[in-house]
Amino acid sequence: MATTTFGKGCHLHLIDGSAFIFRAYHALPPLTRKSDGLPIGAVAGFCNMLFRYVEDNAGPDAPTHVAVIFDKGSHTFRNDMYDLYKANREEMPQDLRPQIPLTRQATEAFNIACKELEGYEADDIIATLACQAREKGGRVTIISSDKDLMQLVGDGVEMLDAMKNKRIDREGVFEKFGVYPDRVVDVQALAGDAVDNVPGAPGIGIKTAALLINEYGSLEDLLDRAHEIKQPKRREVLTEKRDQIELSKRLVQLDCDTPLDFTLDDLEVKDPEAAVLMPFLAEMEFRTLTRRIAEKLGVETPAIPEAAPAQEAPQQDTPDFASARYDCVRDTETLAAWIAAIRERGYVAVDTETTDLDEMKADLAGISLCVEPGHACYIPVGHRDGARGDLFGSDTLAENQIPLQTALDLLKPVLEDPAVLKIGQNMKYDAKIFARHGVLVAPIDDTMLISYALHGGMHNHGMDFLSEAYLNHVPIPIKPLLGSGKAAITFDRVNIDDATKYAAEDADVTLRLWQTLKPRLHQSKVTTVYETLERPLVPVLSRMEMAGIRVDRDTLSRMSNAFAQKMAGLEAELHDLAGEPFNVQSAAKVGEILFDRMSLPGGKKTKTGQWQTTSDVLEDLATEHDFPARVLDYRQLQKLKSTYTDALQDHINAETGRVHTSYSIAGANTGRLASTDPNLQNIPVR
């Protein structure tokens, strides 16, 4: 029974269950089957996503109500309007079909409301619940990236693309469609939808549709005035295809009056019950997830039967991680023996441990190597005694380490040997570390890029994620070793025995991932993509990053000063308009002046009682008063100054005088390069 009546102050999360399922299914190939042979890969991914959702939404902005919404079947009222609706959709994969009901069971096992309705799509249920919640004064977050749901965004309703952790508000919708949410349906009606087989207006795409709707105000006005359009072909289409366009609008328009047999109160958030959740996870044979959730809930991990071997899994004699042997190499004789083993094997997984994520600043603490699963080593070369800032020898190198240059001199020939393949996870980082010490590592293989070539649409190609997905193993976490906050240390201060276990395991995991993933390139017919596009870019991007980008500090400084002067002028204007000095950067104070003192219309408060002063609110008011317009100008200059002209100066390397951004091949599923630390791809041109 519900204990909270939904209303003002409540926050409803609506999860697009179908999107979760298909993302879980397509993120990885069907690796996992139960011991009885039932495919459960999509269910495993779905459960991991639900668990991550529960973990990520436990803070101060946690939802009070939540539901996962599913499609009930393929036939809906839209098929009655247009029998070709979604006629082009491919058949559901055979191995996914038996997993669909299991995802419903999973949702209920997590104690989350699971809703669907015959004859209606999940989007219609989401639309109805969102409208009901908004009418009752609550907030709504729709967890989906489905463009069809963007017509619901507006006051009190936003979307969240969970895979990208990106929130979508009115401006985000405008960026996608070129119109605001209330006109998305009109644009979709004109542009049609090839995926759902919505016909639209032939020859008119999203951009043209947005231009037309912005010019004429609405689809109805556009069609009524189609005779005014100058382009003959466009005029003819809008005139002759009017019935088809109007049908398309009915097809894309979400139904906010779906007949539901439950209320918002029934969706109140409930904690998972171990007595229900743990048996389900055990029945699904999810070892890693079962253990993690058992620890979270403070209960014992139930016994799980042995699973069927995964497709292309490591050989039966591959040692498990519990019995792995990780050596600490502290003398040149032992290192020479490892180098001999590498040459005999013809390949080696290699990883570096450093003091900084910025390769241009990082000091090398140690190197790990692995030539066979279950046997790896760590070579400490830069570990120090004591904590940073300790007066008693904090900069003294720890005893029994091979000197850095000696280790590099021994490793350089094999790391540069064209007959020995060097395998890494995000090899670009390690290659740059070695390059700074005069070692040019080649040839290389990169498990992160192999994963990207196999599954470009997947948003996570990190080692920990791949290890859990393919090896059913959770690697040793770094955070307990380094600590956090003021007590955090760098890796060179980590105890060498602890560092050995962590670093050697990383190399071991990398080698096992390579043995698991590399054969799939041929099976998935993407070997050419990886060998001719992805892998050759690693040394190119490494050189680009090390060369850096020339930045004129003086010009940036002058721009920052100019922005500061303009901001000071705007601040003075705002003080005059307000009639008193105040903190322009205080959103609460700006809201108080706008709505309490000036009594401007349209003010809305957040659940904490403060007036909303987002850019959307200020833009609506800017046509009526100078004050909100000046606040917008001030904030724009402040963003340019803090995000670009000041921040870029902070990223200039003291030694090179250049900005050394990082280019990521696997950072965008569109195939383009992504630039981070700093982001140089989104800098305004003016």
C-alpha cells in the first residue's frame, strides 16, 4: 500500500524498459547461457543496468516513485490506423525472445513497478504517467534516449540518456529537432520515420521540416498555407500528400490518455527485498552480480550451479584468478628471465603504473608484464617511502627496486622488437609513457580498440567492464589503494606488495581479454576495420598528443581581461537595475529580484523553495525587461571565461608551452575522434 500520495515535491522516474533490453542485448554478443542452455546475456545486462540505476539514484535527488515501462506486444492502435506501421521492423532475434519475460521478472525482483498495456506502446504509458505527474505538481525524469519521447519534455519533465549520462531539456530537444518540444510532433509528421515506417512528406527531412514549422508556426497552418510556398516541388508535396502527413502526425503523437489500471501512488519507490531478489539472481546464475548485491544487502551469497561454458571462452586449463601467481621482479636476473620468456612466446601484455592520468606529467612507478594467463609480474621502478609531504624521507626511493633507467634499457629491445607483439588496454597511454623515456613501443594490439571495433555502439570499453562481461571477474579496484580526499596518495606511494597484486592482475586481465576478443574480429568480419583504421591510429594519435597544440597565452589572457571588464560593466548595470548591490552569481538572489521584487510573470520555484533562473526562464523574460537580458549576457561571458579563456591557460604544459589534449578513438559511437582534458572540439568560433 502506498504511504505517499503523489503530488508537489514528488519525483517520478519512468524507465524505458524496451530500450534497456535492446541496449543490454546489443552491447555484447550472447556470451552467457545458463547451465541448462537458456540464453541469459540480455537479462544479465538488464540486471546490471537496474543495479547501477539503483546505486546511482540513492542521493538527495532520488526519485520518490519509479516504474519500468515495457511494450506489451507488436500490435497497437496505430496498426489499426495504418497497417504498415512498423512493418519494416526486423524480427526479434531468436535468442532474445525467451529472455523478454525474464526481464519482467528481474524488474519485479528488484522491487520496481513493472507496467505494460495491451494495444499501447510503452511510450504512450510513459506519456500518460508524465502528464498525470506534471498535473499533480511533481517532477518527472524519463530515462530513455528515444526521440519520440522528446515531445513530452517541458516544465517539470526532462529526459536522461543513462548510457551517456546526459540530461535532455528543452534546449536539448531544440538541438535535436530545431524546434521546441511542443512542435516536435509537427516536425516528425513531416519528416516521417523510416524505422517505424511513418510515411511523412516525401523529400522533407528534419532540417527542412523544422524550418517550415518555425516559419509557419504549426503543421496545420503550414498545410493551410501550402499554396504560398515558392518551391514548386515542396508545394506540390504538401498539397497532394496532406492526408498522408496528417496520418503521420496521428501516428507519432503520443497518447496521454492511456487507460491505466493503476495510479501514480502505486509506483512508490521500495527497497529491494533480499528474500526475493537473491533467489532470482541465483536462478539466473549471475555469479558476480549476485555476490555484489549480496554484499550490498548484507546477506550471504546463495549457491549457484556451474554455468554452461561461454562461447569462445578460455580453455578449460586456464587458471582462475584465485590461483594466479603474480611475481614482484626486483633484480635484473629475474627481469632477464621474463624477457627471454617474452621472446619465446612472441607476445606480451604490458601495463604501466604512474603517478598521474596526464601522460605528460606522470612519473613511472612500475611496469607489469604477462605472457600466459595466471602468471604475471610487476617491476617496481619508482616507488617511494612514506606519504607525500612526510619530512622523514617521503622522496626516498623504496629499497630493492631495479633502477628506472636500468629496467628501461633491458626492456627497450623487446618492447621495440617488431617480432614481439605488445598487448595493452588503452595502449596509447602506455605508449606515451614509454615514448617520454625514449622507448618506442611497436607493434601493438589494444583490447579497448578491439572491443570498440566489435561493438562500436557500446559506451564502455574499460578494462573493468570488459573483465566482468567476458571473464566473469571483478578486478582489484584502485580506490582502496590510493584513498580519497586529503588522504589520497599517488601510485608511487602504494605498498609494493599491494601494487604487485593490482598491477600484475591488470596485465593478466588484459592478456585474457586479448585471447578472448581477438578471434571475434574475424568472426564478426571487422578485422579490416581494426587492422587498417583503429590500430594504426594509436601511434599517430600518440605523436599528435605529445606534440601538443600551440596556444597563445597572451591572447587568452587579453580575452579573459576583456571578458572580466565586460562582466564588471554588466554587474554595475545589474546593480542599478536592481537598485542595490547584490551577488550576480547567486541564482537565489537573481530569482528573488526577478519575481519577489520586480514581480515579473512566469516564476516557478524548485522543490527547495528557490526561484528557477535557468536560461529557459531568463530567455522568456528577456523580451520584457533588461534585467534578465543582462543576467544572460553576464552568464555567457562568465562561461566563456571560466570554461575557455581561463581553463585553457591552466592546461598549458609548463615544459612545452602547449596544450596536450587527449584524443579518444573509442570515445564516440559515431566514429569521430573525441577530445578531452581539455575538450578542444566544442570551442565557440566567435
